Amino acid sequence: MKKDFLKIKDLSKEEIFRIFDITKYFKSLKKEKKITDHLKNLTIGLLFSKPSTRTRLSFEVAIYQLGGFPIYLASESTQISRGESIKDTARVISKYIDGIIIRTYSQEEIEEFAKYSEIPVINALTDLYHPVQILCDFYTIYEKKGILENIKITYIGDGNNICNTLIEGCDLLGIEIRVSCPEEYMPDEKVIKNLSNKKILKISSIPDAFIEDADIIYTDTWVSMGDEKEREKRLKIFKEYQINKKLLKKAKKDFLFMHCLPAHRGEEVVDEIIDSPNSIVIEQAENRLYTQKGLLCFIFEKI
């Protein structure tokens, strides 16, 4: 039976730590830079409707370094852009390749694709979720802290796909998460409603409500892909949510700052914070490669 990864809760807690073990193994080999045969003879497509730097590059390199063959498909260059149905596209593509990684707008679209696909489908970002990013983020926290229990995460900014996935991941792993968002930009209501343990989540519209005891302080862009028409409006609303020295004046000395990138310096975060010793954003980005390897080997049962 094929394995899909459409949302973070498609994995169990035990499976996440299994992927972490595989990730750690591949990261330990990084200096060797040798090609392995874990995905030998497998061809994996990347069907992207949105721009990408880290996600696309880390997956392509991961597939190549695992001995597989990546094929990048920009959606505008496929018949999807001319109206071919997702059902037909999924059924046909399944006959050509062994797996597909999709970045698109609608979560419903990727779920429909997975429904008709005979090959594994991995969600590389939708408007609702970004599970491959958050899987990497939890690994990075685990790597830095040595544990995930008793960690407190504070997310500040837009209640977007990153925020939604963080919340669901914390619910799955039993991590306390606090979210500070403007009233009109809160996390998805369905995500909150479907939490198995609502005690793990606290929400406020006050920017510095959950700063003092935070182990992790996380933010993301205020203007996600597809929200460009709201840019000026959003910049005004989110102004007080900027991660800067003033907002973090009560933060613990050893807090870790995270951002999935790309960062819009001078908007959601200032240079003083993102370039500080507390920042682990580059390590986050580097770990994308190793967690993609861990995820791929898990999905294809190759380790």
C-alpha cells in the first residue's frame, strides 16, 4: 500500500522519530558527499504551481544523492494549465514515474490527486499546510535541544500554512505552542477544532503575550504567495508583530529564533535578530536536505 504525506498528522509520533533517525544518519554522511542507491531506479516528479528555492532544491538534490532521478514539472508547462482534470493527470502520471512531490495552492487539490494516484504523493506546500518544512523544523529543534518534551514554541505573525502545521505537529508530539496573531489573521478554525489536546495551544492578539518563557520563537512572512494584493494592508496590520529587540526584551537569553525562509528583512524580522547567535534559520534550511532524504526513504521503504 502506498504512503502519502499530505499533512503532518499522516505520520504517527513513532514514525516521526523513525524519520529523525534516518535523517541523523544521512546528515552524518554529509562530508562524504557520496551517491547512495536507496532510491536506485526510482523516478520522482516535482509538480510545482508556486515558486520554490529550498523545497525544490533540497528534494532534487536528495533524490539525486539517493540514486534516484528527479524530474521537475512546472504546472504551467503541463496540460493541467489547459484544463486537464486532476483525476486524469494523477492516473496518467502514475504510469510513468514512481512518486510525485506537489506544491500547489489548494489542499483539496493535492488530496484529490492522491485519491487517484497509484504512486506516493508528498505535499511540498499548499495554502493550508507545509508539512515537509515543519517536519524539518521539529528535527532541527530536536537536534539543538536533544528533546522535544517540555519545549515551548511561540509563533508570532500570520496564522498561515506554517502556523497551521506547527499547531498540528505540536498536537501530535505533545508540545506546547502559543500563537500571537492579529484577530483577522488567526490560524485555520478547522485546525484548532480538530486538535486532540486543545491544552497544548494558547492564542492571543497581543504580540509579546508569550515571549518570556519561550524556548523557540518562530515567525514567517506576512505576505504569503497568493496574498500579494493585500500587501500594503498586511504591512500596516502586522507592524507591531515584527521580531525585533524591543519585542524580545523579556525573552530568555538562550531562546532559538526560527524562520522557514525566505525572510523579508525589515518586515517580519530585523537583521539584528535573524543574524544573531540565537538564530538557527540557516541550520533549518540545511536540514531540509537531510529530512527530505529521511522522508523519502521512509515513504519508499528503502531503509
